[in-house]
Amino acid sequence: MREYPGRIRLVVKDLPLARHELARGAHEAARCAGAAGRYFAYHDRLYAAQAAFERAKLIRYAADLGIDTVAFTRCLDRREFARAVDADVAEARGLGLRATPSFLINGRPVVGALPIESFREVVEAALAEARPKK
């Protein structure tokens, strides 16, 4: 994002994989953190904690980030973002995406934790295609 200021945008979607039984709750928890304005901080905390996604830990991560735990817990327990996560999963399936991480760069699928150079190549190609023709 820093390399292409104002030229690209990042849209994050949820794709919890069924084989990771606690992933779904973690995705919903990240959405709850987002409602408190802390999505990316919480997202980063989840990656650091990989797979330690039990309910009590999800709430503790919120507290560690200064998120109101009463509101966060209510959001989590009411599953306020369950439908939003379902919609993202359905969209991913419709696009043929089945693995994480998956990216779409101007409609081109890029799957896997690839080196940054791989992303640069695809982004540069997409930007070149988007330039007005003379």
C-alpha cells in the first residue's frame, strides 16, 4: 500500500476454513473489533496468536487492545457479524477461492503467501492495463 499511494486499495474479506474449527469465531471477533475501530490491530493480534482462538482469548485480545470488552463480548456472543462473514464466504466460493490467503488483484486470483515481488508484478501489470491508452 505504501508503494502505491492513492493508486490501489485494500478490501479485506473473511474466509474462515472449516478445517480450522475456531477460525469462524476469530473472523467474527475481528469484525467486532472493527466495529470498535480496531480491526487491523486485532487482525494482527490474531495472526500473532495463530490458532489460540478460544472465546476467552478472543476477549482478552480485545482488552489488550483497549477495546470495550462489554460491547465486544456482546457483539461476539450475539454473533452480530455472522451474516457478513457468511456473505464473504459465499462470495469467495462463487469466485472459486478455496484457500487462504487468497487475493484478487483486478480480478486476477493470487493464492498463497507469496513473496512481495510476486505481488508487485501482478499489481504493476494491473496498473499498466488500467492506464488510459493514448
